[in-house]
Amino acid sequence: MGILSHLSIIHLLWAAMVLCQYEDYDFEDEYDEPEHQHPYYFNPYTQGEVPRIPFPVQCARECFCPPTFPLSMYCDHRKLKTIPNIPSHVQQLYLQNNDIEAVPAGPFTNVTFLREINLSHNKIKFHMIDHSVFAKLSNLVQLHLQHNELEEFPFPLPSSLERLLLGFNKISRLSGNALEGLPNITMLDLCNNFLEDSVLKGKPFSNMKNLMQLNLCNNKLQTMPPDLPLSLMYLSLENNSISYIPENYFNKLSKIIALRMSHNNLHNIPFNTFNLPNLLELNLGHNKLKQVFYIPRSLQHLYIEDNDIEMINVTLMCPSIDPMNTKQLTYIRVDQNKLTTPISTYAFFCFPHIRAIYYGEQKVNKSTQLRTPVFRRFLTPEEYDEAEDSLEIQDHETEENEAEDNYFHPYF
């Protein structure tokens, strides 16, 4: 018994030394983790199983599995052409920035705990994805397939999915039942594809009752997408060819917080179109608008640059003043219009929180003295100087950042 006791103690000491080595080892020099690992939020009502982690941690030989993150397998930036076999305990799988062309079922055979897959920046085509390969992953909540060569919306998908990123593909087709059975989707990114109005005639988004963010920028839409869900909070439609907004289009979309429709063909907007109780950001820059419209109390940032506005009628924007319910507008951008005179000072009574009106240069007469931003009276000299410097920097960087600013980042 004495010998066995001594052997047990030696075994425990050896195990402790191994664990301490794992704790102290610094993997940063050996492996650079992706720069943009944004956290995402799981549905609190979705209960995932807890996988049994093998020791030592199993890992595909082509990949890296840090002991400090035993549920993750990093296979990105490795010039892979095929998907390696995935250990059964893995929850996060990173395969971005490779040369993968197909998604076969084989590597996913024994995987039941996967919650996130990143296959962005590869060469995957729709017909090279095995049928139901994703649908069988019952715990999957986030799927990245942006920057591939998909011609069609990938389906079927698991009902557990919450975030689906499909931007920068060649999607021009959307099967009638492709979006069915996805009750938990909160974010759908379809920017930079080839979607036309005919593809959305079947009202594919209408049954997505939990959808909060929909990105449809940089497509070929000429009309507003029909029957959007009441849950929607962020809508991105910039860089399309939309020419009008139906008068009552937003009546049922009261939760909208941010709406971006820059770089379209909008001419006239019905007066009450944006009378939304939660709207904070409205971007209608680079259209063909000739006049302004009603501004809701909640709105804080308004972008109407590069339009054909000759005069800003503050009374249209603010028909009445309610001292007990003041409007929250803080910033207006109106450069590259056809203004010849500054906005009426009445604006500062209607919008007492305004800090800046950015005029920039106007199309009709660049010598018109509208380049100086107008600030509200209550700024201290220090605040004035700080705001003026900030606007000068913004004016200088506008062209560089315009493409990026016009795209709703998939993470809010």
C-alpha cells in the first residue's frame, strides 16, 4: 500500500506540472488570432449541450487548437483546399481565408456541438455544398459565408441559426422555401449580391419574426422590399436603384432605429414617411431629393448630402414646438446640395440639441459662404474649436471612408 500511495502522489505531481505548463505557455508568438473576433449573443432560450473535452485536446493536424480555448479550432489563412475532419467537441470552427471550394458532409459527420462556423473568403459555390450539411447542425447559431461564389441562397439551414452572413457573393436566386424554418434569425446580411425585385416578390422575410437587422445594400433593387417583419431595427438599402418609398411603408415598422438609403434614385418622399418613434439615424445622402420632410422627435443624425435641395424648409421638418417634448436632432449634413443661404435660425428653436450643421461645398455656387459649420449658441469656445476641428477632419476623410460608411457593419 505504501508503494501505491507514493506512485499516486508522483502521478498527481506530474499532472499538476503539465497543467501549469499549459497555463504559462504563451501562444501569441506562435499563432496570431484573427483581428476581428467580435462577440455575438446567443439566444438565451437556446440550450446547447456541453461537450466532453478530451485531454489532451484533439485537433486536426492542419489546424491549431489552443489549450486556453479548447472548444475552438483555427484553420484560417492556411491555403486549405478541403475542410479537415472536425473533432466532436468543437464549438467554434474558423476556416476563413482559404481556397476551399466545397462543403462535403464527411468532416461534419460526428459534430453535434458546433455553434459558429466561419467559411468566409473562400471559393464555395452553391452546388458544391452537400444537401443538409448545415441543417444537421442543431446547435449552430452563427454562419459566415461572405466573400464566396454562391449563386443561390444556401438551404436548408438549421432552425437554431441566429446570424447569417452572405455578403459579397453572386446570389441572384432565392428558393421559395429557403428562409422557412428559421425562427431565430436576428441578423441577415445579403449585401453585395445580385438580388432583383422579382426575387423578393414571394415576401421571403415576412415570417422571420425575430429579425432585427437586414442588410440588402449593393444589390439591384428598384423598389422597397415587401412585407418586412415588425421586429426589424436596422435596415440597409444603400447602393440600389430605389426611386420611391410608398406612403405608408414604415407604418408597421415602429422599431426601426437606423435606416440607410444613400446612393439610390429617390426624388420625392411623402411628408410623414419617417414618423417613427425610435429612429436615431437616417441616411438619405446621394439621391435626387428636392425638399425635406418631417423629422421625428427621436432622430439624432440626419444625412441628406449630395441631393438637389435648394432650400431647407424648417417648418416642414418641425411643424410645431413642444417644450416638454423636444426633438433630439444633434447633427445635419447638407453639403453638395443647391443651397444659397444658411438654414433659418428657427431650426435652433425646433431642434435645441443641434451641435452642428455641416454645409461643406454646394453644387450651384462654391463661393457661397456656407463652408463654415453652424453651431448652436450654447457651446463654450473650447467646445466650438473642438467641434470645428472634428468637422474638418470628417470632411477630409469622407471620400476615403464613403464605401465603408455606406455598408452596415454586420456587428452593432
